[in-house]
Amino acid sequence: MVCFPNCKINLGLNITEKRTDGFHNIETVFYPLNWCDSLELIENRKNDKAFEFSTSGLSIKGSLESNLIYKAFQLIKSKHHLPNLVVHLHKTIPMGAGLGGGSADAAFFIRQVNQQFHLLISEGEQVEIANQLGSDCAFFIQNKPVYAYDKGNLFDNIALDLNRYCILVIYPGIHSNTKEAYDGVLPKTSQLSPKQIIEQYKIHDWKQHLKNDFEKSIFKKYPQIEKIKNQLYADGAIYASLSGSGSAVYGIFESAPALMPYKQFDYFLQSAKEIDL
């Protein structure tokens, strides 16, 4: 069977403190988008290999043992009867972009094997497995807009629907290292969380209030990313921001923007949907 792991963007991101375990506490809103990878799972009946993995599309670096899908397989296999698998991932969501593509792949794998092989893993246990793989991985189990806090792995509901807007995501071809991004930021307590800003202000006011703490250091290191954000505003974006620790930048528009200025980059445009008011 085939499933389609989607990405997310961050609406605002406050880095509030450095934790004693080396991680950081953050405040952000995760919003899912339809830029998707493709993940196929079938039972391996041709040989006795427990896990066969292949990829296409964008090149994935690192060993099999470091891949989050394989780690998810190992965690599930240790507690549940899971058959030998042949897994193929077609990668289109860029890596090092702040879009959560790798976490999405692992979370959708957890969801898919549970459904496909009738493992009866509760949603709570799926979240528990995902939390062992990455701070934002559990978000993709429910895959709906949430306010995320602590390490980005604890969630509160948020009433947020951007379907009436176009969202353009630009990937400038730069792999942003998350650890290096955190090293460039000084944590500070925020007056308002992204959730409070989104709930208290209209979207046309987000530009003045909704910030991503990574932008200052990332833009200093990669000025071309800041230029993309400025271009999005020049082309009529209501709100534009770096996603996560970058390097992808997105703009929210009331109508579809011209794409010509971004033809040199990988990009994704999520079109607006008709909304009955």
C-alpha cells in the first residue's frame, strides 16, 4: 500500500530556554501542507530479510540504521508482530528545510503499518513511538494544526484554518543544520506565544507580531534566504517567514502569486480552497 507523508510549516517560533538535557524549549504552531513524499509498504515474501529499503527522488544521505523509518520499524518490531517488509520511499520534500519531511515519513510509516497489518496500536502508543524519533515526529500522527511547546513534542489544539489562502513554499537549495541554527540563538522568555498571537490578531497583523527566532542568525549566515522572504512580501504576501530552523521560506497570499521570480528554486504552491462563509 502507498501513503503520502506531507510536510509542515511553522507559524512563529519562540526559543524560550536551554534545557539541562541539551535540548531547547520552544513555542510554535505547526501547520500541515500538502507537499508530499510517497511511501510504499509491502510484505516481503521473496526472502527472509526483515527490512528492505529503497529510495528514489531526492538523494538521502546517511546509513540505513540512521534512517527514521528504519528506527520506527525497529521500535514497532520489538513490541508487535510485524512481518518482513519491503519499503520504498520517493522523496520530494527537501531535507534541511525546516519542513519536517523526515519526521513525517517516520510517522506515516507508524500509521501505515498499524493500519495495513492490523496491529491495533493505540494512538497514544503511536505518539510514544514517534516521540522517540524526533521532537516534531508525533505531530504527524494526528496531522492537524497544533500549538507545540516544550521540545516541540507537546501539543495543544488551536482553531486555525488557512484553506482560503494560497501558501507558497520556496526551498533555496540550502541545507540548514538545526544544531548550528540553535547555537546562533539566545533563548528568551516571550510575552505572547504564537498561539496567543494567532488567536488575538488578524492574519494581516501577523507581520508585526509573529516572529521566528531563527531568522536573525540564519539570515546573517545566508542573506539569500532573507532576500526570498523580502521578495514574497514584494509580491503581495500577507505574511512570510522562515519555517522552523530553515532553510525553506513561505508566504501566505490572498490569491495565487506570480511564480516567475522563484523559477530557479524548488517550490510548492498550495492553492486556496473555496470556503462557504
